Amino acid sequence: MILAVFVGAVALVAPAIALALAIVGLAVIWLRGYLVPYTPRFAPRLVSWVPGDYFAHATPSETLGELDGTDVDGVDGDEILRELVAAGVVEFDGERLEPTEAFASAWRSEMDALAADSDDRVSGVDDQLADAVRDAIGRVESARIERTGSETFLVVTDVDGSTTWLRRPVAVAEVAAVRALADTDFPPELRAPAARALCAFLETCPVCADDIVETTPEDCCGHTLSGTVERATAVLACETCGVVFYEFD
């Protein structure tokens, strides 16, 4: 609240300086993991996640952030945050940091379309979800749907030969985010790593429409959640699908 009041006061005199102060302030707050003391859920730790610590531990990789030529070790979380704000993707609303109404609507529309297209379809390279990721990310060499037991994966291989396996709910959310970002001024080279970070804002599962909840791998669903890492202390997950969309540090 203090940040909002201060930035508002500065904006009356110097709008450009106010925007810079807001971005710096949000970056500091995000790095600490909360917008209001003692309420860490008010602000997902997007910046702390983006620089690459998740990529170093997850096996196999389950994010589009390693594709599209992204050097994950060199990804600057502050830069991504600045660009998200500048492109009108996220905004500071009182004591909350959240997607803008326009971006949230566009993202939801993309998720709805991909979920409908990929539901109950026959495995193959012609699946609409696989087509969508090839269209959205330039460095994708191939994409296909694989079904293993009860799980469905989007398997994406880039031109360098690295392969990423995304569970279908995560694939729908991330590919939809990349497609929605393409309609903004957000830099193309940052769309893939930003897509997973934006999943911290999901409230409902894009596939089954049930609530996404903050939980731990041990407490969710009576079984180990798919795609978790041992060090995760809290996750955002769909308990119905048993899939993690976001992992907190």
C-alpha cells in the first residue's frame, strides 16, 4: 500500500519516473516473495523462479522455458518482470500483482481452445496441441502426443535435439500463455520462460476446470504429484489431475 501511494504521488509529477519506481519496487517485493508482510500467497515468486533453479533440478524437463533458444542460466527475472509490466501483461493493483484483465481473458480463451482441441484425440503429430506449440515457438523441430498409462504428454523437441515432456494440463497452460503473449509487445525470446512463471496466477485447471490449490506433494491427492521435485516445499496443483503447475522455492 505504501508503494502504491508513493508511486501515485510521484506519477502526478513525473509519470516516467513513477513507472520506473513501480517496476523496481515490484521486483524487490517479488524477490522477497510477498506484497504484504506475512502473506506470501499475495505474490507468487515469479522472479525467484525464472532465473533457472527449477530447470537445474527437474528431470525430465517439463517446461517450455528450455526451448526457443533460451539460455536459462542467463535469464534475468527482473528483465522478464519489467517486460511483463511494460507489455501490459501484469499490473500492480493495490496490494496485489496480477495479470491484466485483457491478458487474462486472452490467455483463458487460448487455454479453452487448446483444451477442447486436444481432449480425447488420437495420438499423433496432427494433434492441435502439438500443432500449436510448433506454430508458437520457432525452434521447435517436432511435437507429438504420447500416452503412457493414464497420463498424456506433449513431447517437444527443439532444433538442438533437447526434448521436453509436458503433462497435458501444463502443456495447455504454457502453450496458451505463449500464444497470448504473442499478441502483446512482450519480447518473443522471453515468451517461453515467462509462460511457466505466469502459471503461478492460474486459479482453475485449464483441462478439468477444478480449482488449483496451494499444497505440498505429500498432502495432495493421497499420492505423489506428477512433476514435483524433492526440494519443493509448496506447489500450486490441480488435485483432480494430480499435476503441478508451479513450484515455490
